[in-house]
Amino acid sequence: MCRQCFLGMKIGKSEGVGSRFHVLTRDLGGKQMEFDGTVTLNERPTAQTSVMIGRQFDIEASYTFEDFGGRTKVNLISVVTPKGFMMKLMFL
């Protein structure tokens, strides 16, 4: 996510699987978007998966973290599921 697009995040008090958070971001056109997220996998320090539910689409983001000679390599696989006819048409 680009730095100018990310507006903020609220994280609940729990940690690990089941933790909830709220993300506020902006699309490339400047329109604000909000997502409610839940951590579905937490295997510290190597992997984390979250599901984020939004008005226009949902996102499942799976991260893996690898030691890369004292640095960290981050891999991301995300699945975006559009909602509504127009959003589905845009993702074709």
C-alpha cells in the first residue's frame, strides 16, 4: 500500500488469531475506504494472514517473513473479492 494512501489503523487489545483491527485508506483516485479486519493466522515470526471486509471488496492478505542475512524478506499474497456488479466488472 502506498504511503500517501494509508491513513491509519486502529488495533484492538487482543493479540494473535481473532484480533480485530480497523483500516482507513484512500484509493488512487483519492476516495476514502474503510476495512474491518480479523487476524486468521498468526505464526510468529514467520507468517500472518488477515481478512479485511470492506464496502466495495474484501481482501485476504497472507504475509510470510524470511530471515535474509540479518534483514527481513516479506512476501505477500492477497486475494481480492469484489462486491457488486460494477466492482466485479472492474476486476475482470
